[in-house]
Amino acid sequence: MISVEDIRKNFGNLRALDGVSVELSKGRSYAFIGPNGSGKTTLIKCILGLVIPTSGDIRLEGESILNQWDYRASIGYMPQIGRYPDNMRIGQLMDMMMNIRNHSGALDEELIAEFRLRDMYDKPMHGLSGGTRQKVSAALAFLFNPPMLILDEPTAGLDPVSVEILKDKINRERTDGKLIVITSHVMSDLDELSSEVIYICDGRIHYNDSIDNLKQETGHESLGRAISKIMNRTATA
Amino acid sequence: MMRWTAVMLMLGWQTADGGVIRAGDGRSVVQAVEMAAAGDTVIVPQGTYAEGNILIRKPLTVLGENMPVMDGRMKDEIFTIAAEHVTIDGFRIINTGRSSMEDLAGIKCLDAHHAVIRNNIFENTFFGIHISNSDHSTISNNKLSSSAEFEYQLGNGIHLWKCKHALIEGNEVTGHRDGIYFEFVTLSFIRKNISQKNMRYGLHFMFSHDDAYEDNVFRNNGAGVSVMYTRHVKMHRNVFEDNWGSSSYGLLLKDISDSEVIGNRFTGNTSGIYMEGTSRTVFDGNLFRQNGWAIKLMASCDGNSFNRNNFSGNTFDISTNGALVLNSMSHNHWDKYEGYDLDRDGIGDIPFHPVSLFSVISEHIPSAMLIWRSFLVFLLDRAEKVMPAVTPANLKDDNPMMHAHDLG
Amino acid sequence: MPRIIKYILYDILRTRFILFYTLFLLLSAVGMYQLDSDTSKVVLSMMNIVLIVVPLVSIVFTTIHFYNSYEFIELMLAQPVNRTVVFLSQYLSVALSLLLAYTVGIGLPMVFYGTEASGLTLILSGAMLTLVFVSLAFLSAVLTRDKAKAIGVALLFWFYFSLIFDAFVLWILYSFSDYPLEKVTVALIALNPVDLARILMILQLDVSALMGYTGAFFKDFFGGGMGFAFATGVLLLWVAVPLGLAMRVFKRKDL
């Protein structure tokens, strides 16, 4: 569905992405893993059009997305930190987003219902806890039923019950054939939620395969240990 | 007033006892004037008379009936008076010739004492009324207007040279070179006239001692009003307004002494008063409002006093070109005064310095006016107020009023 | 876009800062009217406040707002929407809310106590200054990467235009006072929006003094409508040019 073709991105002298190519397909869930500053956020932002690559191309169903904006109707994005205008109410935010997306199909209000957000539609953003804001971000990402979801640290700050609700939702969407991209520092979450691992370090992709293959290859049953092994391998190489 | 009554009585006597000659019906004004004997009244009925230069050499009263038109056809002078006790009343005098060699006028008086010129309308004249060497003339309720592209194409509206005891009252003069011109005219009054939109001065006044001008309006004249080389002149309750330009003044005083400037209103002039070489003159109860500079006081002035005046909305109240100040100020109201009045006697407890630093700066660098009222200028002026370095420290009002005077 | 603007505007108008700003202007204006019965003097005092406070508040508030909205702008840009729309809706919302606060704060007392032509000019020039400094703030915000730096740049802009620039002009005029500098001065003034707004005011308040110039150029400039048209026109450029630049940068900016 998405093909990233030899993307490079320089911030001044810093090479954030140094020739990244990757294919992302429907029905799969990709865990983007890498140390801080490895370039995984930059890669996500390139796909979202927030960062413009220095060179290379990104295609969605064969069409280049560079300098386009309407393709983002196919993406639901849940940012790592959801900060919203202080005096805006949840209901107003939803209404505004619906206006921006101009969505014609059915809305997916499952998360709104399960997180019981509708009861809080009149509350202004500045009064909300970090967890509630995460719930709002998650609900927004799924609301327009997009074929692709990009979730940046989706479980951070959520209470255990909500984490389970969100995880179930993510897995349901994957089995429905959606493309899912997740970054997280919680390896057990990634183990549950993703089918593929993309390990990024210093702006390059060092590993790109299914979790099952990774576990086989490293001989570790836990994703965390398997990844550590990969990390050590790249560090010594 | 005495003289005015005397003139009225004299007129009454003449019309009652002299004969009456009518012009018109084939009789020209010139013929009628020739036929008339001294002391007669010539009546000119309504109509247009294209007659040049009507020379009057005997005492006569010439009356227009329903404003007859005397047309000089752009070449002649209309009335030339060379006798005493002549009255011209009720004419519309138009289109004189224009010659600066002969100073052609609508009405000219030469050695003609006790002339009365009243209730006439002058249009498109070179000089309107031109009087020389004639005493006790009365010029009242005339309206004079003219126009031209250049100053040299115009004469003065009411022009007096070497006269005594003249009364100029209730006239309106526009579009001339100088509205009213006085040179060597003494012991005379200029009262309740309106002189506006003249190309040079609304009033031009030289070597004319012991005169008074009161209750006149001088508005929007090319260079305002100029009073020069004169002693003992009283300037009371006049209005000087809207005289704009680099060398335009509400009132220009040059070499004036022992005079009075009292109860006048100066509004919207580039400079309200510009004075140099002025001595021992009293400025009392005047209003200075929304002028660029209320008073430009040159260092050549001494012994003048400025008391009980109101200053409000002027860009600068006073500017001067020297450090030595020999004039006094007291009990004026300055809207820029920021002092306090702890003893509540209506007089501010700290003196007011009316010369601002920026007025000094803009005197040296005129273009600097463009940063006037900027924060920088505000700070500079403040700093100067705290530690005077450039502005004359002794030019100050020690008794600034907390409230404006009621000047009526 | 109107719906986006509506919600963002609604959000900004409810911030305490805008409320304080409105109240500050309102109370200052009312206070001045109370202290002085002469309306032209009141306008003069208000002008001193407007020329200092409006640029400062506009540029600082806009910069802070931009950085506080950074994540939200990011989220909006992740939606199927043109960057120009996001940028303009942010600009218009901030500009409109500051304009509203300004006109209410300064204008309401004028309606209540009465004013003259110079009061209307004050509203106009303050509104222009608001727009100019919102534009400048957006420019400085899109050019810098962190909030503290952007606020620093904003304050520098303000300090430069409010004080430094005029000192520089005065120095030039002083150094070259022997030369005819009319057009140069006007050209210099055009480089500072605060000066232009001030010129609009002194054209009203000090025209008698301005007519004291000997040069024919200044006579035309101040006497006719030329000065007004010039100052207003260049102020509009000061709104449009930084805004256009900011938009260009924003369209290519990596968030």
C-alpha cells in the first residue's frame, strides 16, 4: 500500500534518514523500533507529509504523495502527545475534525463509546488529564475509518483498562485488513499488536522482517530480548 | 465713535441742503459728477456703467441705487477721489485695469481727507481701495474679492499709505495680495474685518504707530499677518487661524515695542506668533490652540511678558533660538504641564518649562519632525525635563495654572 | 476554513490573556477620559499607549500562541487539508481576536465618551499595527525552531521598531543634516511600521507643525492625501509581505 523509496532527510548537518526504503502492506501491523533519535519519528512524519524528504519518494498505491494533501484522508494519526487548544471542548474538536476531513462514509465511533467520551463532550481541553487526551487522540485516529493507521506511542499514559480497549481495537482493525504502523517503547505491547518489525538506527533500516522470523532467527521467545540481540549485532557490526 | 457720529451728521447736512443729480437715462456717471456742485448728491440707478476713471474733484456724495455695476473693462481705474468729504456708497465695482506702475484701484483717494467708502462690493479689482495722504477716512462694510494665479498680478484689498485717523470696519477681503495694507498710517482703527485667503498677508502693517486693530478675523492667508517696525500698537480680540506654511505665521512681529497683544485667538497656524526684535510688549489672555508652534520667540526679544494665556493642543508651545531669555511668563495655562498643586491654590507648585528638547532638535534638523511623538522622542524629552542640558533653564512659568483660564 | 477559524477564534477569545488585554486597554482609555475632558488630548495619551503596547502584545501573544498550538497544528496537518488553509486559519484567528480586543478596548470608550477624526485614525493605525505585528510574529515563529528563541526574536523585533530604529533615523538625520534628506527620511520611515502608524497620527494631530517644512515634497506629502495614502499603503505591504514570506516558509517547513 505504501512504498518508501530511498528516502533521505537532512536537518542541517544531521542525517535523520539516510536512504530508507520499505514496503508497507495492508493487513499487516508494523512495529517501528529504534533508539531515541534513530529516525523513526522522522520516517512517520515523512509519510504524514509533516516533514518533506530531501530526496527519494513515497508512494501510496503507486501515486507519489510528496506535496500532496488529499491522500491523508486514508490515514488516521494518533500523535505521541495530544495537545489541543485549551478552551476548545471535546465535542467542538470532533466537530471541527469532521469538518476538516469532510468524511462521507460511516464513522467508527467504537472508541468514543468504549472510552465514554460522549459524556465529556462539553469539557474544555485544559481540564482534561493526559490519559483522557490520549483517549481523545485515539478516538480521532479511528473515527474516519481510514485504511491506514499511524499510532505514535498509543498506550503511553493510558490506564490499564483503556490500554486493553485500545489494543483490542487495534487488533480488530488489523484483522479487518488495515495497515497499522506503531511505535512504542513497551515491547510486550508491540509483541501483541504487530506482525512485522522494522528496526531503525542512525537513519537506516537495519532489520525488516516478521516478528516470527525475528524470534526464530534470534532464538528468543520475547520480542524484547530478540530486539536487544539485533541491537547488539548492529552496534558491533 | 465721536468721529463716526460727526461723519453721519455731515452727510445728513449735505443731502438735506445740497442738490440731487441722477445719472442714467442717457446721462453717464461722469456727466452727473461734472454737473453736480460741491456738496451735491449724485444718485446712480441700477444698471451697468462701463465708464472708466470717474474723477471727483469736489465734495460729493455718490450713492448707488440697488447696487449699480461700475465696470472698468479690465483697463481703467473706476473712482479717483481728489477732494475732501467725498462719499461712495452702494456700488458694485468690477474689472479694474491691472497695472503696478499706476496702482489702478476700484476707488483711489489722493489727498482726500474725510472720505467715506461704504457698502460697496469690489470684484476682480487690482487694488480694491487705495488711499494715500488722506486723513479721517472711513472704510466700512465693503466686500472685496479678487483672484489671480501669481502674486504680482494682484494689488492689495484695502491699502493705506501715509494716513491718519482712518477707520477700517466690517469689511471682508479675500483673494488679494495683502488683505489690508498699512504703511505710515497712525492713530487709526481696524475693526471687525474678515481678511482671508489673500495671497500674501491678511494684514500687512509697517511704520504705523499708535494704531489699534480689534475683533478682526485673519484666516488662511498665504503668510498670515505681519506687523513690523511699529510702536504702540494694540492688537485685541483678533482671530488668527489656519495659516499654514514654513514662512506663514498667525502673527509675525518684527521690531515692535510697547504694544499689546490681548485676548486674541491663535488656532491651527504653523506658528501662532513669530517674534523678533520685539520689546516691552504685553501678551495677555490669548488662546493658543493646535498650532505647530504657539510662539517662536527669538533671542532678540526682551522685556515682553506672557501672562494668563491658554496653551492647548499645540505641537510645541514655545521655541527659541538662544539661551538668554529676557522675557517673563506667569500664570499661563499649559496643557502639557504635569505638575501638582498640593496647596490647592490653583497654581502648580513646580515651574513649567515650555521649551521641549525636541523643538530644539527639530529647529536644527527639520526632517526630524518625522519621528515626532515616537517613543524615542518621548524618552529624550523626559530625560531633558529631568536634567535640562539643551533647553534654556530660565525660560519658565513659575506660576503655571492648573486649569485653563476662561477666555470667553 | 470558516469553521476552523470559528473554533480557533472561539478558543483564543476565551484565553485569559486576550481578556486582560481588552480590559487593560478599556481601563486605560476610560481612565484617560476620566482624567481629561479634552478629547484630542485623550487621543494623544492613548496613542502613546497604542504605539508601544499594541506591537508588543501582538507579537508576543502570536508567538506564544503559535508555539502552544504547535502539536495541534501538527495534528491538523496530518489531516487531508492544505497547509495554506491551516496557516491562514491560524493567522486569521489570531489577527481577528487581537483586532477584536483592540477595537473593543479602545473603541468602546470612544463611542461612550465621544471622539473626533483623530480617534478614528488611532483605531485604524492600531488595527494596522496589530496585523503587521501578527504577520511578523508568524514569520519569526516559522523561522525558529523553539519557543524561547521565537519569543526572543519577537521582543527584539518590537524593541528594534519601537526604539532602536528611530534612534538610527535620528542619527542619520543628524549626521547628514547639511543635505536635503526629505525623500530619504520618508523612505527610512517606510522601513518601520510603527513609524508609519505614528505618521498617520501626526498627520492628524500635528499637521500645523508639519506644514512648517520648506520643501515642496513635504508640502505635498503632508498637505494632500499623499502622506495618508503612502503610510496606509506601505503598512498594508508590511502586513502582506511578512505574511507571504511566512506562508512560503511554512509550506516547506518540517514540523
